[in-house]
Amino acid sequence: MRRLIFLFAFLVPAGLLAVAFYMEHVMGLEPCPLCWLQRFAFMGVAAVALVAFLHNPGDIGGRIYGFLLSVAAGIGVGLAGRQLWLQSLPEDQVPACGGSVDFMLQVFPLMDVLAMALKGTGDCAKVIWTFLGLSIPGWTAVFFTLIVLAGLAILFGLIRGPAGNR
């Protein structure tokens, strides 16, 4: 069961990243700095989950992977929450819009770009797409939260590997 969870924890972010790139390159939706950071968090989740799936560790290793999965997805929850908070601000309190991530990377040092991205811009506060009443960061928060819960269930032994693999 645990190995199947790791597989899904890889496939879901991989699929969501494919959707994100479709939205960017086909639909023309430009990702804001916080969107980019959420993509990186999904990449981290997918990487941990893929390694865990391929490794198929024993009980202690599985718990370590569950912890790492929870941490990576927890970072994503925080980033999505920050963007949802920006989207909930009254218009007069929304921060000014900034340049694109590509522009910022050309002009500023990487640590400054990271700080600006975490702070968010007016671009991050725009709701440019919704599905069933949730914006993009709303959906990423849902998926990140489910992955955090799965990782915690593995970490605390609620989901285990097969009897011969403990």
C-alpha cells in the first residue's frame, strides 16, 4: 500500500506540472513568482516520491521518505497559503506588480529573487483561472495538503509496506 501511495505522490504532481505548463504555453497564463515556487515544491514532492517508489525501503526508510514528502508538500502548502492570502486582500492593500521571473533572474541576485518571490507581487494576487470556485493556488493547496497527510500517515506507521518489507 505504501509503495502505491508513493507512486500516486509522484504521478499527481507530475500531472499537475503538466497542466501548469499547458496553462502557461497553450492558454497563455503567465505564472507569477509564487506560482514558480509552488512548481518547485511539486518537483520536490515528485522527486522524493519517485525515489521512494523505486527504492521501496523497509519500515524506517519508508518513514524517512514519509517525513521528506510531508516537508516538501508542507512548503507547498505554505506557498499556496501565501498566495491565497494575497488574493484575499482588498485591492488597495495588494502589493505592486513586479517583473516576470525571467526578468528578475536577469537583474537581481538569486537570493533577492527568492525573497521577492516569497513576498509576492500584485501578479500573485490576481485570480486568472478558477475551477469549481477555487483558484490555482486553492487547488495546489488541496493537493499539497493531501500529500502532507499521506506523508504523515506513512511517517507515523498508519500506512506500511508489505509484511516482508518492514
